[in-house]
Amino acid sequence: MILSNDNLQAMISGSIVGTSWPYDCGSTEDIESYLRGLVAELSRSTLLEVESDFSHYGSGFASYVHVFCFKRDGKSTVRERDTDQTDGIAVYLSRLAPVAAYGPEQRTKSYRRGWFGLRKVVGKSFGNLEAERVGESPPGDWSEAIDEIKGVLYRFGFFLPSREELSKELPFAADIPTILGGPIYGQPYRVFDAVFYWED
């Protein structure tokens, strides 16, 4: 089982686990290339636009790649004055095992009007996927989009654990280098924290 205690402990320590390429014997560069290929496949969608962060949020180490999928042609974006709010789906792709999770996310972009009325982005915000929201979708009909995302993940050999599995408290003591959950928020570490963590 990919989320066995031994595998979870290995992932917490930053080790790669898996029985299929590139997680079985590939390098970290092979895994990054594989994940870029997966994101490229998602980007071919006629339904969705895709943004991805391979940069570890610009600092530290993220055990996953954060992908944001939203509807094309502004269909999931609402503009309020100089701010765009976009509903979409966050997809977390583990760098340490062929494991993924998805759930709702909202992003904002704030603008200021410059020369000739052109809008210049002056601020952005993004959300983080929480274990309690895994498998949920944003408001509206996202069934076709989610089916498409899941289809790509399955073709690339990714396992999608359930919300219940990811929300379970870890059955062993751990010290996970993350700012996304755990004791810093007054909670015990959960399986989700062992798989998807960001050390800033």
C-alpha cells in the first residue's frame, strides 16, 4: 500500500517511494520532467486553463507541485472593481510518490490602471488545499472538468486517496517540516501532512 506507515515515514524524511517510473528508480530530475509532462497534458484541455508552481512557492521545499485549473474564457472568474476572483480546482502532485489530491481553490488578482487605461497586476493571492476539502469542487458544475483531471492523473499512474484516508491522524510520532498544518495550527499531524508539506 502506497500510504503505509513505512512509506509515510519515508516521505516525511524526503525519500521517494513508488513501484512505477519515475518513482521507482528515476532521479528527482526525472520526476520533475514527468510532472511537467502531466501538467502539459492537463493544459491541452479545451475546458480548463492551467497554472502550475514548480518553484516551491519561491523558497524552501514543497513536497508537491501545486496546479490550479480554472475554466477557460473567464467562465469561473468574477470581476469586482479592480479585483478578479477566480474559482478553480487545486491539484497537488506529490514529488515523493505517485499520489495526488484535488479540491476547491479561489485565487484573486488585483489591478491598477496605468497608461492608456491598461490594467497592471499589483497583487495576487492563492489558497491551500486542506484535507477536509479533498475531493470537493467549487460552486457550479465542475463534473466534466473533474473527470478530465482525474483521467489525466490515472493515465500518469497517480493514486487519489480519499478525504477520509488523508484526514486520518498519523499513527506514529512525527516532526513534519510544514507550515501548512499540524501543531502549528493546534492539530495533530495527519496523513495529508506527511504527503503534502511545504518547508519554508
